[in-house]
Amino acid sequence: MGTSISPQLSELRDLIAQLTPRDGIHQTAIPSLRLIRYSFSLTPLSGVLSPTLHICAQGQKELLLGNEEVYSYGPGQHFVTSFALPLSARVLEATRAKPDLGLLLQLNLPSVGVLIEEARLPIPADGAYKRGLYLAPTPPCLLDAVLRLVRLLRSPGEIPVLSPMIEREILFRLLLEESSAVLHRMTQADSQPQRIATAIVWLRKHFREAFRIDDLARRAGMSASSFHQWFREITGMSPLQYQKQLRLQEARSILRNERKSVGTVSRRVGYESCSQFSREYTRLFGNPPVSEIGKGTLPRQAPTAHFDF
């Protein structure tokens, strides 16, 4: 990518900079919209990101899905998650003079089916992209809608009337993207993505419990082989890896905020072996769990909640 940016992206960058006087994640007057500012590079933040649109206005980031898939992105690019996915994100380039700037918009998935029906959008081909996360350049029409939404923060009296309409337009623009096949299929009764979503809801509620793949597949109404294949294609990991991510992220939050012992935390998140817990924790986060006790730098949120990067 060149150094020049579009006037739309330049305005979006400047607006976010003006509306975020300090580092961190900033909730706005629009409930689904958060603005991001970091003036320093970050060690990876991990959590479960619910269906969300993220646009980078300035800076460079890396996103890790599972243990292998790395997505690098920068200004003018966006990613979309259509499922609740355990992710790690890292800010690579940020200074006080040139901070990392971006936004997160939580997606209203119940509106997807209505939009598809009203616009008579075609069903994606069977071979279409199946991952529940994709990264893409932000087209001018989508960037324009996002910019108009952020401008509303300067006119709070207009937010109740205009923000629902603009958010609906943004969702419509996303549905036109080639990579949005999973968003489409989420609205189809008994589709494989919809069945995987059912399994994910169960896993997030019962991540401490042991389970059998056959039982979880039966709960989703799928054969074990089909379930395992579709789960991996959508999430980038197996059901057991997904559960492990939930357990370890919850453990990190407890260690940092509640000052519990490593053994207590490992049992609390569902591990029978403390040594196995320590190995897997160190492999994911790069530090042994004992070094995390009392740091208190992560927001206290369970894996069932939306986690901001």
C-alpha cells in the first residue's frame, strides 16, 4: 500500500483522534460503537470477539486465530467476525505522534435475514469462503457509511434517529462483499454455520466441562465428521482447541485480577492437571501463569462476554 490515503480515511482518522483524548477503548454514545487509540505497541491481548466490524484508520496490527492463522492489516483495511471467536491481537506500530487508531462496531445479526430478503441477495455458491473471520480492503461505499456514523458523535441529538439507519446500511454493504458467505448462511434455517453457532453457544456456557465430540455434534444435529470439518473451517480450530482457548483466557483474567494460586485457577477453569495447564498457558501467552498473578491489567470479563481489542 502507498503512503497516500483517501480523504474519507483521513477524516475518519482525524475524527477518532479528536474523540479519543487518551489510550484505550472508548465507548461512545452509539451503544454498538467503540473507538480505539493506542500510542504504544502492545503485547498480545486475548479474548472472545463477538460478531464485529473493525476498521483500522491508522497503525499496524496482527490478529491471531487459533495457533496458526495470522492476519496482518493496516490503514484502510477491515476485518469482520460473524461468530464469537477466540482471538489475540497485537499493535505493532504506534507512537504518541502517530497512535494506532480504529473502531469496533458490533453487528446486529438478527437484521441480516431481513436485509437479504428485502434486497433479494443471491445465496453464495457452495464453494464460497467459509471462515467466520475475513480481512479485506474497505471499499469507499462502506467507508463513507462508517464515516457518517462516526460524524454523528458530533451531533448527539441525531443519533437516535440516524444511527440505526446507518448501521443497517453498513451491514448491507458487508453483505455485498464476496467474503460474507457465512453471514448469508447464518440466516438459512438448519444451515451448517447456524448449527455450528448452536454448538459455540453451548461451548461458551460450558467451557469448564468435559465433552465428547459425538455428543456436541448430536446437539448441533450433525454427524461427528461433518461437525468437526465445519467447526474447523468456520473457527480455524477444533472444538477442543476452541474450549482450551476459552479456558486459558478465563484463567488469565482470574490470575491478573483475583490473585488466586495457579492450582486453584487451573481447577476453576476445568483442568485436572496443573502441570498441563501451566504448559498450555505458557505456550499460548508466552509467560508462565505464576508470573501473571496480580497484574490486574486485563478487564475482568468471562469468555461469554464481548472482549475489545
